[in-house]
Amino acid sequence: MEKARNLVRQILAFGQKLDSTRSIEVFDDLIATTLSLLKDSFPPSVEVLWTPGCADTRIQCNKTLIDQLFMNLCWNAVQAMHEGGTLSIKTDQKGDWAAIRSQFQLKGDDHVRLVISDTGPGIDAKTKNHIYEPFFTTKGSSKSHGLGLSVVHGVVKAHGGTILVHNIKPHGACFEIYLPATKDHNIAANQPEFSDKHQYRNNKETILIIDDEEDVRKILRRMLNDMGIKTLCAESGPRAIEIIKNNPNINLVITDYLMPEMSGEDFAKTFRLHNKSTPIVLLSAVIEPRTVREYRAWGVNALLQKPVVPEDLYEMICAQLDGENKA
């Protein structure tokens, strides 16, 4: 029951985040930028085919949430292809979508479409009926809490769009997302590109990333490097402690919560026996009520929810490192 209550709280909090400020974004550029961050995290056995088809068409959106939507769908597709395969991503517009607009009561007559397909086993009929439910998961892992596709569905609906899923021949699954386009081309008020705006002003910092999943380590490292921050990586808590002994000038540690050898909680408690001041940030896909109540007692300074998007990561780093520099 405690986990169920926490999931409900998360969904309510997520709904509040949907109402945050939106901007006008070039749709193809938005997808291409996020894909460039993700590609390094994919295994070599996965081929990525990217076909942009919306030219300079724009959408009005919460950029962070569209990034999260795209990351979730891509990660799900890659994980479905256990032995490798092809991840196909394309965008298009002005298709014959009158029936879809009518069926799902989409507003306006100008939409863009994002299509993400894989060559995995596809989705069986029983699973397809439940995939957007917040408590449903097929992964059977302690790391999966079934929130990914419910978040995707919520983002799409909040942006006035719809999402369809079907299987493709000879095998594989395909998600189609329809979002309203905007005729407003005034992007002067938009935020600058991430790499320009989010360069951390003091480029002498080193951050240690701890996560047992290689793809997560890669994408976090890419994000931090784009900020001009040096990084070290460890696949486990014990390995991180070895690295710290040889690198005493680490300025911040980002650690996953659920890891097989040593949890993020256990790492923080062990680290604090010898280091009382270096900030620790704890990552988790689902942040349990117990974690919220007790993380500071473990020596953790802040919590950050997966999947991580660049803007959230940058804000967290500024809060922790600026506090450290002022101390």
C-alpha cells in the first residue's frame, strides 16, 4: 500500500509539472538534440535510423517533458531488442490524419507526428491493453516501477495530442505520437540551446557518477561534459570508493539508489564516515516516501528522479556546487 500511495503522489506531482512554462520549439531540432544525447548510451548491436520530415515546423511545448517522453520511448524500444536490432525514428506532417483527428477529438488541422519503431518481439494484445496504466510493467525488475509509459501518455495528452501503438511486420512495435503544430514562429523568447546556456561557469569541478547501468553512466557523462564539467564513472559503490581514494578532489557524487553490490543509501553512509562535506545526489526512478523522510540522515544532499533531463541536472549542480563554493 505504501508503494501504491507513493505512485499516486508522483502522478499528482507530475500533473502539476505539466502546467509549467512552455516554449515554441522546432520539432525536428528538438528530437535531433535529444537523440544526440541518447545515441551514445545505446549498445553497438542497435542501429539507429533517424528520418526528419517536419522541416522548420514548430510546436508549443514543455521542452523538458517532451525530452522525457522521447527518452522513455527510445529506452523501451532498445530494451525490447535483447539481441540487437534497428531503432527507427521519424517525423512527418500534413498526412491524411482526418480520421485520427476525429476519433481522438484533436484540436486544429495541423499536426506533427513522431514515429518510433523497433525490431523486437512486438507487444501482445493483453499487454497492449494495460501499457499506459501507472502500476503496470512487463520488465519484472526491481528497478522497474511501471511509470514510463504512463508518463508518456500523460505528456502527450497534456499537449493536446494522442498516442497510438501497434505491431509491425515481420516483427516489432511502433508508437505514433500526434501533437498540434503551431503557426507562431516567435522563438525570440525561447531559452538558448543547452550547450550555450548551461555551461557551468567554474570548469574546474569533477563529478563522480555511480550507476550499475552503463547506458545511464554514458548519458550522464555526456550531459556533464556538455556543461564543461569533468567526470569520473564507477559501476558500483565499492568501485566508487576506490576511485575516491585516488581522486580526493571530487566536488560532487551522483549515485544511483538501487544497485546490486551496494545501494546508494549504503554508499552514502559509508562515504560519510570519511567525508562529511562533499555533496551527494541520489538518483532513483521512483522516490519512495521512506527515501524522502530519511535521505538527509544518510548523508545525501539532494534527490533527482530518473530519467534525468539536462535542465534538471544543471539546476541541481548549480544548487549543490554553488553552495559548496560559498561554504
